[in-house]
Amino acid sequence: MTEDGGAPRRRTVLKFGGTSVASPAALEKVGEIVKGVEGERVVVVSATAGTTDALVAAARDAERGDAQKAEQQIGELAEAHKNLAADTLGFSSGEVLKEVGDLTERTIALLQSVAILRECTARTRDAIVAYGERVSAPIVAAVLEAKGVKAEALSAEGLVITDDAFGQANPSLEETRARAAKELIPRLAIGVTPVVTGFIGSTPEGVTTTLGRGASDYSAGVLAAAIDASELRIYTDVSGVMSADPRVVKGAKPLGSLSYAEAAELSYFGAKVIHPRAVLPAVERGIPVRILNTFVPEHPGTTITTDTPRDGSVVKATTSIGDLGLITVQGAGMSGIPGFAARVFDTTAAERVSVMMISQASSENSICLVVDAASTDRLKSALERMFSAELRRHDVERVSIERPVAIVAAVGEGMRGTPGVAARVFGALGKAGVNVVAIAQGSSELNISLVVAEKDREAAVRLIHEEFHR
């Protein structure tokens, strides 16, 4: 019940990705989709496809002192967005064009400052790359107005409140909820559809932050939780989450439903349809998430909920992530020594290297870490320094690197309690001669992850998918 005793209001958060806001035809689809949603609506938008990459490149050019090249890139972006607005809105685009011009001038001023100082801090870079979403929001809001939907563009600065970890900021749901009560709820109450910039936020003091590349989904999840949304819809250019990458597996199928746990595992191991953190705010508030296709809006897509009914599948999806390196710390002197693993992980933390997967022999004489390939040499050197005394005594025999490797993950709630799943996975790979370098399985039995050579990555995905989707 609402405060006035009426029926609960239906609130929907709709997030549109870069391809969904990049052309007049796509924007037309966005307008029709939003107009067709009943109840209160909040729209979250990404930058147009390719814009953030161009902004990052402009910041790098400015940092090298090439202000002219940086300004040229921003000028080209501004021209593209002005053309997009004019082509979509026609004669009613004047106000949007002025806003694009103002945003462009401010961003060029930032780049000029960077070029003079030859320094671009993470804080300054956030202010520069925020341009993409800031330009998208007023264009989408104008499109909705043209469709008869009362809309207003809002910057997430002052709304999505984060810490000051610039470039990878962490939202505070409690503070964002309080800001949403002041900024979003009153607008919704009078029939306005706020169009909010994804990806960006601000510190409590109002300093611009970004939540990390591809984090507009996360922004939408945070706002959905903050306003107690009935549903979060993430619109992209594919019809939901697939059972495998369709470019690799011809028989890949769209998945009608996923549990939150399955979605989190798939996103972590390379399913690019979902941002790794996007589902977290929805998990806490019990909000269903739907992954839908802007260009085929009638397709039911994939629904992500806390629990999903068993559909008889064992491995629901197979995914992979490549361009990785495997670092092995090995030696008989490691066995039974307390704190040895802690020293390995302290070293990775000190080097700020993210570990994708860990595997340790039961004999404790080796620990394998899978990390980004670009970090392997640096981490190997750091581990050799950490264990220099043990290497001299041969308690640690070697710190070795194997690359390029990939992680292939088989994911599914149906794996839990089902005997013989691992045997089927490794049997399928063994028959085709694919060598497994390392394995890991969580106690939840939701995921079996294995490391293979990069050259075997696609074959491994196909073989596992075929084994469980005949």
C-alpha cells in the first residue's frame, strides 16, 4: 500500500545501452518502448557507442600535450551528437543543440588544462569521460517529449553518491536512496520520467566520479534499489543472455530465466551482456532484472530473479574469458608451512593485481593464480622478491608463467547435487584432446572453472556446450 492508502505504484527502471541511443532509428525504438511502459518510469542511458573510448583517447592526447588533437576529437563527437539530435528531432532540436554546445565547451576547457599541465589525474579523467552520458541524456529526454512523454534529463551527479575512488567509484546505496527521495520520487509523483546519466555519480561534496567502464547497468541497479522499483529492464542489442557466445557456438540459445547466482557467475566469467556488479543491488532488494533487445522489443529476453525454477538443465550456460596468464608458485618446501598462501595473496594485493581464479594442489606444494596477461610479468617479479630466501633454499623451486591462457566456465543451478557433472565436462574435453591446465569448483557446486590454452578456448566452449545441450 502507498502512504495515501492506495495500491502500490509500479515503478520501472529502464536502462538503454550505447547502441540503443546511437542512431535515429534506435532512438525511435527507445521512445516507443518507454511510452509503452505503464506506471512510473526512470530511464538510465549510456553514452553512444564508441564515445567513451574517444573521450579516453582525447584525455591521453591532452596529457601528452597535444591539445589540438584532443579538441579535434571532442569537436567530432559534438558534431556527431548534434547531427544525431537534428536527424532525430528536426526543428525541435534547438535546445538540445545548445546543451551539447555548452557541454562541449566545458570539456574542451578541461582538456586544455590537462594539456598545459601534462597531467590527467583520475579525478580529471572522470570529469572528461562523463561528457558521453551527459550528452546522451538530453537527447533521449527530447525524444521522449516528442513522443508525448513528459521527461527531464538529470545528471547522476548529486544523485548517485559514491566514494572518491575515481575511475572505479563505489556507490553508497543509503545516501543514493536519500537523494533519490528528494530528486526522483517527487518528479515521478507528477508524471515526469527522469532520464538519468548512467556510469557517473559524485562524492557527497559533488565531485564527479565514474563507476568503471560498462557500469551504466550498475547505475541502473543502484537506482532501481534506491526507489524500490518493481522491475529493472536492461535494454541492449541482443535478446537476453545466451547459453554460449553465438559467435563461437552455432547452437547457442537464449535463456528464458537465470538465478541471481547464475547471472553473477556468468558476468564474472565473460558474459558481456551483464555487468559483473549490476545484479548486486537488485539481489539485496529482490527486484527482478530483465535483459531485453531494444531492436526486437517483443522478444521476452532473459529474466533474472533470486530463484529460478528448475528447467531440467544441468549446465545452463558455458562462457569464457581470455587474454590471461597462469602464475604457478611451486616447491616441496611449501607443504604444511602456515601463512605461505597468505604471503602469495598479500603480494598480489600489494601489486593491485586482480586474481580471476585460484587453484591449489592438495599436497600444498603449488598454488596457481590466473590473472590478466598484462600483469603476469610484474606479479612474477614481485613473487620472486617475496620468496627470494625460499628460492635460494629451494623450498620454492620456481615461480613460472604460462600464457596466453583462458578460463572456461560451466555454470548452472542444476549442477548442484547432480553426480558426474565434472566427469562429463572433462570427458568431453579429453575425447577431443583439449588439455586442462588447472581447475576450480566452488562449494556451491554452481560453477566448474577450468584453465586451457588460449588456442583451445573456443573448442572447449563448444565441446562443453554440446555435451549439455544435445
